Amino acid sequence: MDNVDCVNTCVANVCAPKSGFDGDCDDGDDCELEGATLVCDEGTDTCKLELLSPCTDNAQCESNRCICSDEFCNTCTCKTPESVCGCRYSPSDAPSCNGSSPPMAYDSIDPNGGCSANQVCSGDGVCIADDGGTCTQACVDADPGDAINCQPSGGPSSTCASGYDETVTNPCHNEKLVGCTATCSCCPPGGC
């Protein structure tokens, strides 16, 4: 018995309705889903999304690779099985991605990017801590009555996480009630 012998399709020598996502199949003609293109995954004999189809999870794709298609990972598409992006995205019309693909935006999370817990994408295509840490800028005030004398007493003191840069966001200056102060921040690549 074959597909032509049935009203809809034939799966494992039995007439049946066409299968939707994850349904049984033995060839691509057994699969049908409105608004999507399905193929029969030969390894599992189930209907899966074909290459370049929009997806939300690896298991939906025949390739088992649902990859970010924009810099914020708001959309994903099925890519080739060997696609390894590592905080990089693959445009929706590209079949794969690699280390030269465009980097995802800072603070994005790539489900297939290899970042561990408490890490985000850096904006430069690598994983960094999701907390930048802290830094301080020490100031000295030689003459508390004169704002001109509020000056740095050394470089920033940093406990910034790897991938973050210490940046003095408010240089040494006099503030009423507080005195001679400065503000320092741990900034991701591209700045605060």
C-alpha cells in the first residue's frame, strides 16, 4: 500500500490523515501543517520543520537546531545541524551560522550559545557575567572650600567582571553635604 492508495496518505501501510508536527510519517508527503513546511525526519519517522522555518525550540527542527535570527533573539529559525553560533545570530534566510556571523546584542541570551547560568552575550559574540561588578574612583580634596582641588587620587579601583570595563561616569567633583566624590561603573563592551 502507498500514498496513492489512500484518500489522505499512507503511513506504515495504513491509510491515515496527514500528520502535523511530531506526527508519524515515512515520507515528506505524510506531513502537513498550515503555515509551515514539514519534512519527515528519517531518524525519528516524525514530521519536523524544514531548514529555514521559524521555530521556538530545537526539537521542532529536523536539524535539531533552532537558532537566533536577530541580535536580540526575538525570532529563531531552523538551521543546519552543524550550526554553532556562540552568541552570534544567523539571519532568517541564512542556512547556518559560525564565528564570523553577526554578534548578538549585549544582555541577550542565546539558548544555543553555550553561555552558562548567570551569563549573557557581550555584544562582541562571547559570553560574559550578567553582573558587571563594581568599581570606585577615589578622590582627594586638598582644600574643601575650593571645588577646583577635588582631584583623583589614583586610577579606578575595580572588581569589574571579565568583559566589563571600568569607566568613570562622573569625575571627581565637590558635592554639597557629600564633599569630593566621583562615580565609576563597570560597563559592557560598547559602553554604559
